[in-house]
Amino acid sequence: MEKSEKPLITEDGLRTDGRGPRDLRPVKIEVGVVKNADGSAYIEHGKNKILAAVYGPSEVHPRHFALQDRALLRCKYHMAPFSVQDRKSPAPSRREIELSKVIREALEPSLFLEYYPRTSIDIFIEVLQADGGTRCASITAASIALADAGIPMRDMVVACAAGKVDGHIVLDLNDIEDKNGEADMPLAMMPNKGLITLLQMDGLVTQEEFKQMLELAMEGCNLIYQIQKKALKSTFIKTVEEV
Ligand code: UDP
């Protein structure tokens, strides 16, 4: 994709989509959208539209993959060919294989996998529309899908990126900022536990900038965590009238 000629931050301090540097994109979450799955969630994070479905704990196939002391957690991140502007090949890419791994590793510390030895828990992530930050939105959605499936967990995992764009530290980069900015740092955490389960970065920043980005990304995670909890509660807590 070509580099953007336009400034990414205007003189008024606004970004290409009209946000201020510390603003999050709008986030909308729906729980239990795939009835055939044991747990599922749909997230709209800005223009990202992502579906996460969880199956299990169930019998492991092939059986020799089974672990004697815990459940086997598998994750498949897939981007639909129509999800991006330049059509993506339907064949699994190296990027999708890598993202499947980092998403699984970001979620694994939150789960009590030892409760389900010799079983598998499968997470399927379908990116229907992408606009930067799909790994973060996928982690947020997959964690709710796991909660919806009733998998015992220490805390939900929530993810958000911070980065550097036109010399400014910004929250939650979109696709143009991701591609043309100076740095992008996705972070996933368990907010109640204060534990970080994913931290990646591309680009170069000073130590002070890194600190600012870390704090900002954690702030973003805490905001999304509130939306995550609200979505779960609205699914499971019904008033007497609703019942
Ligand atoms: N992207 C794209 N074509 C691809 C893969 C990615 O246009 O084949 C875009 C998409 O909008 C994605 C963004 O590039 O969200 C950034 O991708 P990256 O690999 O940094 O992962 P992400 O930020 O989505 O976690």
C-alpha cells in the first residue's frame, strides 16, 4: 500500500478519523452470536468487524495431540479475502499463522486449562473487515467468547495498541496510522490482575515515549474492559421483566 502524503495529525491535533491522540475508536460487542458454538462474540472496533467462536472443552482430534495434565488450547485467526482493500489470498498466510500463535499465547495465561485434561478448546477468529489493530480486537472478542463458553478464567483478557504518529503518542492506531506512523505497540492484559499477556512493538521510540505508550495502551485496555464486562452482563443478567 502507498504511503499517505497527508499529515496524520492536523495542526488542531486531530487524527485522520477526527479523533484526538488519546481517543479510542468506538467499540461495540455482542455476545452469543453463533448458536452452534459453545461460546461466541462479535466485535466492532472502529471499522474492524470480527467474529470469535469457541468450541470445547471436547475430545481432542487427532487424539495424540491430547495433553495429560491440561486442555489443549488452539487458535485459528483468519482474515476473509474481502476484509481488506487489496484482496487477500484465501490461503493461510505467514501473518495469520503468527497472529494465531500470539493471540493464543495472550489468552492462555487467563485460563484454568488444568481443569480439563485430555480435552481441546478451539478458538476460531474470522476477520470480516480490517482497519488496523485486528489482533487486539480479536483478543478482546475471543476472551469474551471463552467466558461465554463457560471456561473458568482468572480474568478476561483485553487488548489495545498505542503508538507514535507524526511525533505524537496516540492510542488505538487505525490502518493508515499503523502503516504510515513511526511505531505501533499492541498490548494485551488482564486488568483486574494487572498482568500483561502480550506486548509487541514495531518502530523506534525513546524510553520516555515507550513509558507513555505503555500507560496509554493500559488506559485504553481499561476502557475496553468496561465495555467487555457490560456486554457479558447484558447477556447473562436479566431483569425479572426480561425473563
Ligand atoms: N492488512 C491488509 N492486508 C493484509 C493484512 C493486513 O490490508 O493482508 C491491514 C489490515 O487493515 C490490518 C493492518 O493491515 O488491520 C495491520 O496489520 P498488522 O499485521 O499490523 O496486524 P493488526 O494491526 O491488524 O493486528
